[in-house]
Amino acid sequence: MKAKHFVLWGVRPIGLKDISGQELALLGSLIATYLSTDLDIDEMNLLGNLLSVVSSSLFTIAAQQELQQDDQQGLIPSP
């Protein structure tokens, strides 16, 4: 699968693996602040809950893919 890239602060294209944890936290806060400016409380709660579902689904998909990859590589002992 081709890596996803985007431009951050008008600099060269970068992938998510190129960003530090601190930069990701800052980026998340900036996005949340920007999105919340035109939303009422109910809309913010709805969007927050939707993003929580999206993140939970991503964690589940990643965990399953990691488990399958480990199994294919023989890293999981047979019962």
C-alpha cells in the first residue's frame, strides 16, 4: 500500500511516521480548536463521538492485521 503524504506548514510532503508525538498532539489540538469554532455543544459532542468510533475501528483493524501478520510469520505459538 502506498504511504499517505500531506503537506504540513507548507514544507515538503511528509508521512505520518515522520511527525513526532508532540507535533501530532499539537496538530490534533489545532484541528479540534478549528473545528469547534462554528459548532454548538451538541454538534461538538456528536463529532467527538464519531471520531471516537473511527479511532476505535482503526485500532481494531490495526490489531487484527498485526495478529494476522504475526501468525503468518510464525510468531504466534500453535495451541
